[in-house]
Amino acid sequence: MYASWNAPLGDRGHSQELVLSFEKGRLSRLLILPPLFDEHNKLRRQIVAVMRRLDGAGIDSVLPDLPGCNESPAPLEKQSLADWRAAVREAANHFEATHILAIRGGGLLAPDHLPGFLYAPSKGRQILRALLRARTIASREAGRAEKVESLLETGREQGLELAGWHLSAEMIAQLEQADAPADPRLRIVDQATLGGSPLWLRAEPSEDPDQADALAAIIAMELVS
């Protein structure tokens, strides 16, 4: 079901954000941290499919929007990676999460006090480079010549619009340095374990029932006694 939650905005108050949840008061409560930017759009249906399977296995799950994402009233260009991490910590406490499932760039936001799973984690620099490449390709098709390094230099100072995403200079600088935590309590689930091709590489949003089954089964084996 959909509801709302009061997400913090750094030192700028709070923002009412949507949250999708499958909750029945069960012992295991999974906080899902989705991929960042366009990869979130491509995996949205797959994430919901996994949540439905976890519900059937007796595991609660919550997928909260962060400020600046999806239908958020907060502007993305005002957000930083540090702000999103603070919002995730608040969400973990608010929803009483016992574990996390961080997907791709969602691993960059993982709180340091919860165990769980990192699905195909990516580095912040990889995410940023993909966005920069997308912009240079679009510019070339429009007859403009832009280079990744010069764009990055501008972005560090002024922020940038990349593939339709308005990122602040602070966000860009933090993405350059960000990596998923190396925590033994966080199990890495690579794509080869699930089989099939990565959905975030497809041209359009998609889903794969077999991959959803596989990921939900891995989580359930550890969380359901």
C-alpha cells in the first residue's frame, strides 16, 4: 500500500514523501534502497515484484521515496548524497527496519547499523560517468560538442543537468568519492547469481520474474527461520 512519511531535508525542515510498503507487523522488516536516477526508473517494476514475493514469504518491506526523487515536492538540485543518507537513517528508524536491500547505487546510501543485502552495488563515480556520457551523446546528436572532463569540471563548481537530472555541485563532488560500504553484515548479490541480463542496461523499464524469484529466495533464506 501507498502512504507518506516525513523525510528530513538536511537543515531545511522536512518533506512529505511517498512510501510503498507491504507491512503486517512481522519480525523481519526490509528497508529497500533503490538505484539512483535513471536506473531507478528502469527497475521500479522489478522492485515491486520482489516486494510482492517477500510479502508472500513472510517478510515486511518498505520502499520510501527520498527528497527530490519521483513525485517529491522537494527540488532535486537542492539535495546532496549526505542529505539522502540522513533521510535513509531516518527512514530506517521510522519504519523500524531490521535489514536493508540496497540495489545498485542505493548501496551508496546504506546506513551503518543494519545488516542486509547489496544487489550489484555500483560506485558513485560509475553512476556519474554514465550520466555524463549520456549528456555528451545527446549533445552530439544535437550538433554540440561536449567533453566529459570539461563537463565534470563545471559540475564540481556549478552543478549540472545530466540526462534530465539537475545535480548540485555538492551532489557531483560526493558521487565522485562515494562507494558502497565494505561491511561483512552486508551480503553482496551479484547479477550472475540471479541469472539473466541486468535490467538496468535495457533500453526501457522492464521486469524479469525469474530474477525476482531468485533475489527474493536469497533474502528469504536468511531472514525467515
